[in-house]
Amino acid sequence: MFSAISINKDEAGQSVEVTQIDESQLPEGNVTIDVDYSTLNYKDGLAITGSSPVVRKFPMVPGIDLAGVVSESSHANWKAGDRVVLNGWGVGEGHWGGLSQKARLNGDWLVALPEAFTSRQAMAIGTAGYTAALCVDTLMAHGVRADQGEILVTGATGGVGSFAVALLAKAGFTVVAATGKESEADYLKSLGASDIILRSELSEKGKPLQKERWAGVVDSVGSFTLVNACAQTQYGGVVAACGLAQGPDFPATVMPFILRGVSLLGVDSVMAPIELRQAAWKRLAKYLDPAQLDTIADEISLSEAIPAAKDLLEGKIRGRLIVDVNK
Ligand code: NDP
């Protein structure tokens, strides 16, 4: 038997509890994992509170991220004792996830945990950090170089934004962080931002083409912010879009794309191919200071994750939440 958060649904509605599950009930999969840590992402908050139909079948064990040790494997790439990390692939939505002491899943979904990190540190990074790394890789794969000018990061104090600022600065880029939290300027500078601009400078409707400033952009905000970021991107510059914190709309014109050759590239972490995942985790291992990660996130237990999900959706949590599934 092992402990897990279980989400159930019946005529009376959705219920969530920490429960004991027999190992024989684990879903299909060729790798079984003893989970060390998971984390609470926005999507996990939606799943646990039931405030959005994220969960596609019941009962469901939520948790889109996990880090742990392989206990059994019939997959060619993995053997007992291997340390692994998992992000996305619909885990915690359509397949039982990481908020559990055990997980069984498809070995094709796993990435070897970089030597640089403990399981706890990998979960301080979680999908937010991994997505930020995918965005940085996207900019660089499309030719953005440090000598071309400033890189804009929007939603900078958020999970994705914070890791994007840190990774870009460590890679030698000059980073401008856009934030709604003026009071967090010192935090953003400590991560490596050279300059801070206010979120309000980007969040309202603007001209289709504006003064060229950014060589590249990492945007986790969408809506007018993304539109204005494209309108301010230099000739030939690249914009990586991964989020919708302001909104999913994109009320833009084609002008930056057809007159300045700006490229707008989408970044998805959930179904990203394994090669991109491996490259992203390699970047995280190379550029992040593992010691810093221990202070970025607060640690909670499995049962504390249930009330924390509501707080997370209400914006009451600062930084990241790591879940010790064995507590
Ligand atoms: P967070 O909630 O940690 O951060 C979002 C940040 O966006 C906030 O901290 C805030 O930063 C800014 N923000 C919030 N509301 C607004 C608003 N109304 N207008 C402008 N800016 C706002 O979320 P994450 O960093 O974890 O995720 C960011 C986005 O990326 C989300 O939309 C998420 O769904 C998406 N995402 C997408 C993934 C993918 O695979 N494509 C994977 C992971 C996340 P500040 O105060 O500094 O401005």
C-alpha cells in the first residue's frame, strides 16, 4: 500500500483526499517509480479544486511533475535505482501523476535526473523551470545571440519568468524583466536582470509597429503584452510565447512579421519531444546554481497540498511549492 492524493467524482460532485492505494491498482506502464518529491503547479491547483476540467478520468492521482527512483522497469532505457524526472505528458490529467508515493508510467516519458540536482531541487525547478529552459533553447536555436541586444522577459517574477531571467543572464544575455511588482526589483536583479520595466508599459493596446528594442522575448503573459512585445522586437528578432497570465487572446497585426521578419514561436512543455526535454534539463543543470534552488521553494506534505491548491489559485502563494510525498 502507498499514500496518494486521489480525486473522485460522482453525482454529488468532486472529492479529494489522501488515501491508501494498493500497488496492484497502479495504472499500466513499463516503469514503476518510488516518488521522492512532486510539486504544486497551477494546473494541479485546477485539478485538485475541480475549478477547471483538467482531469480527464476518475479516480485520478494529480501531479504533473515528479522526481524519484525507478523501482521496477521493463523499459530498455531504465533499470531499478535510476534517478528520473517527469514533466507533463498528460500525467496528473489522464494518467496517474506525481502526488503519490508511487507512480507507474511509460518509460519513454522520463528524463534522467541530472547529476547536479537532488529530487527536491528538480521539483523546485518543475515544469516552470523546464518550460523556461525550452523557451531559452528556442531563442538560441533560432539564432538569437547575446551581442544582438536586450532580451525581454514578461511575467518576470512568476515561475517561468524567474527561471527565464536566471537562465538567460547566466548564458550571457542582457535581460530586461517586465513585472507588475515594482517591489520585487531587487529579487529580479539578484536573478540577473539588468533592467526592470513595469508590466503596465506593455499591457495596453499599442501601435502595430513600435521602436525596435528586443533581440528576443520570452513571454508567459499573452494578450496585449505579447502583441506589444512583437511590435517592439528588432528586425529578424525572435519571440518565444509560452503562457497566458494576462489572457489567451492575441489582438495583433501581422506588421512585425511581414515588415521586420520577426518570428513568433510557440513553446509547449506537455508534449515536447524527449530530445528537447533532455536539452532543457541539460541547460538547467549547466546554468542554475543548485544551492539557490533550496531557498526558492517552500516544502509541504501530501495532505497540505490539498488546501494549498486553493491558495495557489487565489494567488496567495509566493514562489514554488515542493511536495514531499513521503510526509
Ligand atoms: P505564475 O503564476 O508563477 O506567474 C505568472 C506571472 O505573470 C505572475 O507572477 C505575474 O508576474 C504575471 N502576471 C500575472 N497576472 C498578469 C496579468 N493580468 N497581466 C500581466 N502579467 C500578469 O505562472 P507560471 O510562471 O508558472 O506560468 C506562466 C504562464 O505560463 C501561465 O499562463 C501558465 O499557464 C503558462 N505555462 C505554460 C506552459 C507551456 O507548456 N506552454 C508550461 C508552464 C506554464 P509579474 O507580477 O512579475 O508581472
